[in-house]
Amino acid sequence: MNGRAFALVALALSAFCATAAGVDRVRVEVALDWTPNTNHTGLYVASERGYFAEEGLEVEIVQPGPTTSIQLTATGKTAFGISMQEYVTMARAQGIPVVSVAAVIQHNTSGFAALADTGIRTVKDFEGRRYGGWGQDLERVMVRTVMEGEGANFATVSFVNVGTIEAFTAARRNLADFFWIFYGWSGIAATLEGIDFNYLPLPDLAEVLDYYTPVVITSEQVIAERPELVRSFLRALARGYRSAIEEPEAAAAILLACVPELDPALVSASQAWLSPRYTDPGVAWGVQKREVWARFADWALENGLIDRPIDVDRAFTNAFLPAGVPSD
């Protein structure tokens, strides 16, 4: 589909996005972890194609922030949220009763990136360099883990808090040398801009960093009191992501129609890259493995990211995924 045709399809769909509400449906709010992007496409597809409506649901998508989605979901302000395994793990260690009910993507699509002219091509090249990030303990532990795994000297890395400045903007301003990005959005955007950069995927650097990000969350209270709501929501959402897997161009047009401020070229390219990664061959969408949760939780405890163990069997569940998906 060329750019003009893509834009026309998105324009034609935009009216639906604005009028998809139904008066006789159960109203459900979903809190995003970030601004809308292709990680969230299945939500918009399920809404536009009527999958939620067929389950008797009227779904509203709200955009608070990465940690706020946990707070809203845990307190019942929203029935569902989009978050990340690391935040769910930390929340559970603090006694916050959120539960991951589906993995949006089967593998971590984030990693470290650096402009090519820095000469950073391997973890060893982090030595003596500046990492630019948000100032989180998680970032330090991740950098230390991958560097120590390669016998590199972590103590030589300096950490710069660049806040909300986009990674490649910060790089071009020479604020830092390497950054943590999600390739499917920031990496694709940089490629479209013609930025020459090197990228080191986290799953290639340490097995423990191949965790689920993002995930769909709800609260223990919703699971206990409204289990059929969880099932019906996930039935529709799974259909949305399966549609995005099978028809990435159509899915991209739906996302752009519902969020028209997004860059059409970025949405199209990102969706084409990400759609095959929502799941693995032969694996149903949303499935989570206990070993992935246990591995990350043990690592988080060992590295002081949480101060007590969590019960991983209460942190996630496959029990509400559509029929045919294995339970925990």
C-alpha cells in the first residue's frame, strides 16, 4: 500500500474511531503505558473491528504513563492497563495487587543503541562512556549485568539523566553516548530519518533480559469479582492482535486513523516490523512462561531492585486467555 492509499484508508476509518461507543455495553477503561504506538495496535484493531463490541464491551483507552497505569489498575480506576514485567515485578514486591494476564510481545524488543560514529559496537565499548537514561536503578543494573557478563569494567560508565529527551535527539546533542530504546519504534524512526546507529538487542546480551514488555494487566480484585470480564476482554484483544499479525498494513491504517497525530511512515514501517513479533510460531498470542517470570524476579532480588521475593504464580496468569491456550 503506497503512502497516499494508506492515508486515505486511515481517513476513512477515523469516523469509526470517534463513534465506536455503544450505550448498552459495559464500559471498560484501559490505561496505556506510554503514548500510543504499535505496541498497542491490537487494542485499536479490536475496537475498530467491533471485537470488543461483540463481547458487550465499550473500551476507552487512556494515556497516563508507564508507572501510573499500574496505580490506576491496582486501585480500580481502570479495569485494565498496559505495563511491563519489570514494573509488575516491582509492584508485587511492594504489595500492589496487579496481575499480568497476557504478553503483548513474546520477546523483549528493546536494546542499547549508539550513533555509529561513537564506535560503540559491543558491550565492551561501553567502558568509559556515558549512558543516557531516566535515572532508574533498573538501568544501572541492566548495564552492569551485560557488562559483567562480557568481563567489561562497569565502574568506568557514567550515568546521565536525560529525562524525557528522545534518545537520538540526546545523542545528536552529545548529552550521552548510548541509550536504551525500543527498536520497533525509536529504532525504526531513526532508520527512517537516515540516522546511522548501532543496536545491541537485550535478549542477545543476557537471557534474563528477554522478559515480557509490554504486558496486559488487571487487578486481583477484578480477577476475583469479574472473571468473565477478563475473559471477554482478552478474547477480543487476542483477535485484535491476531488481525494485526495477519494484516499489518490494515492494522497500521487503523492505528493511524485513531491516533492521527502519529507519523504515517513510522506507523507503517513499525507495524510491518513488529507484527511478526507479537508471538512466536506455534505460540498463541498472550501466552507467558513461568520460567521467564521466575528468572527475572530472582535477578531483580539478587540485584536489589526488589527487597523481598515475589510469588511469580500470583504475578501472572494464562488462565483468562482464549480457549486453546494452555493454562499456567
